[in-house]
Amino acid sequence: MTDTKTALVTGANKGIGYEIAAGLGALGWSVGVGARDRTRRDDAVARLIDRGVDAFAVPLDVTDDGSVGAAADLLTERSGRLDALVNNAGITGGVPQEPTSIDLDIIRTVVETNVLGVIRVTNAMLPLLRRAASPRIVNMSSGVGSLTRQSGSVGELTTGPVAGAYSPSKTFLNAVMIQYVRELADTNILINAACPGFVATDLNGFRGVRTPEQGAATAIRLATLPDGGPTGGFFEDAGVIPW
Ligand SMILES: NC(=O)c1ccc[n+]([C@@H]2O[C@H](COP(=O)([O-])OP(=O)(O)OC[C@H]3O[C@@H](n4cnc5c(N)ncnc54)[C@H](OP(=O)(O)O)[C@@H]3O)[C@@H](O)[C@H]2O)c1
């Protein structure tokens, strides 16, 4: 086993996940680029290696048990442990998503990726995380998952459009995270949720106002927290986000 720290970033072939991989790589980490499409995955790994990152490909579809199990096997073989898992892969389910008319299959699809996908990947990677000295789990959530912000109970912050699948999926994800924090309270695994802000990526047709690099910053900070750092928190660049 080496001193080099290893991270797995899901959905790392583009957008914020790619920049999380680049940022961890710049800190000297070895980074598994979790991505479901072979061409997009290999292209991202090649671009990261060009940037000097010790990147390697991890075939990974977070909705597929077999794929996730194979990813855990690959990491077991390659590094024998996992220092940080960044659950970044996510989808919106598209528009429209008004709850009064939404197709229930959209909710199922979004929850399958944004919530069950995180649970599936986290549980498969836990044995590897437990072998690390200072394991970290970061869930890429969103401020639109904040019930406080969605209900407008903080100032003017009724953030994002009405979305019957995407926003609740991030609220669900945050709620599930807290149950992990409770169950794993007697371990040294620090588990936190990050919001990247409104970032210009494929996810929103590049309408976001922040760069993917800016969006990656909070997740990188949480993946590299020192021992004794926070756990069970919900953070953006500016600080703590209300639940
Ligand atoms: N952009 C924003 O303003 C914003 C704001 C708040 C939170 N977020 C969150 O940040 C995370 C990253 O979003 P982004 O903006 O960077 O979006 P993005 O550019 O669309 O990237 C999403 C990534 O997730 C991957 N993915 C989707 N489904 C997957 C699956 N089943 N298995 C494996 N990978 C899968 C995509 O892979 P493919 O290329 O194969 O589709 C892609 O790599 C998401 O969780 C999102 O909800 C984004």
C-alpha cells in the first residue's frame, strides 16, 4: 500500500466531476474517473493525464449493481483502499417537472441515479473506505434540495424552478446522508454534502454562472478535510446551507 491517496469521483468524465478529479489530482491524489461511457471516460482520463493527473478509468454506471461491484473490484485490485469517494454523478430528469403533472417515471429515474445510485456506490466502496486512515465521503447535493431555501423561509431564496423530481431527490439524498452519519458515528469517516452553486454544465444547458472549476472547490475541500473536521454538514463556498 502506498502513501498516495486515492479518490473515486463518479460522473467524472465532464462538468463538475471532471474538475473535482483535476483538483484532487493537482493535490497529488490518484483519481479514479468513474464514468459509464467508454469513449467519454477514456477521453477524460487522457485529458487529465495531459494535465499531469494520476488518473485512471473506472467503468461505472451508478444505476447498475454489476457495474458498481466491478468498480469496487477494480479499486481493490489497484489501490487496496479508498481515501475519498465523491458521489458526483447526477441527472435532473429534464423539464417540465411540475409535481401536479409529472410523469412518475421521471421521479423514479432521477431517484434511481441521484439517491439509490449514491447508496449503491457508497455501500460497495465502504469496505475500501474503511481501509483508509482518514476516509471521506462527499455527496454532490444542491441548494435546491434545501427545504428552507425552497420554501422561501430564508430571505428571498426560493432557489431554482419548481421541480418535482430533481429538487426532492437532493433533499432525499441529504436525508439519507444523515442516516449514514448516524450509523457510522463511531468510525473516522467524515461524510458531507456539497453544493457547487449554479455552474455552467450540460446539466443546465450551460446556463449556470459559475465555472466547473469553481463548482468543484467545495467538494475538493470536503474530500480533503483534516481529521476532526466536520461530518454530517451541508456546505457551499459561502459556508453552511440550511437543510
Ligand atoms: N451544474 C449545476 O449548476 C449544479 C448545481 C447543483 C448541483 N449539481 C450537481 O453536481 C453534480 C454534477 O453535475 P454537473 O453540473 O457537472 O452535470 P453534468 O455535466 O451533466 O455531469 C453529470 C455527470 O454525471 C454522470 N452520470 C449521470 N448518470 C450517470 C450514471 N447512471 N452513472 C454514472 N455517471 C452518470 C454523467 O455522465 P454522462 O456523460 O455519461 O451522462 C456526467 O459525467 C450532479 O450531481 C448535479 O446534480 C450541479
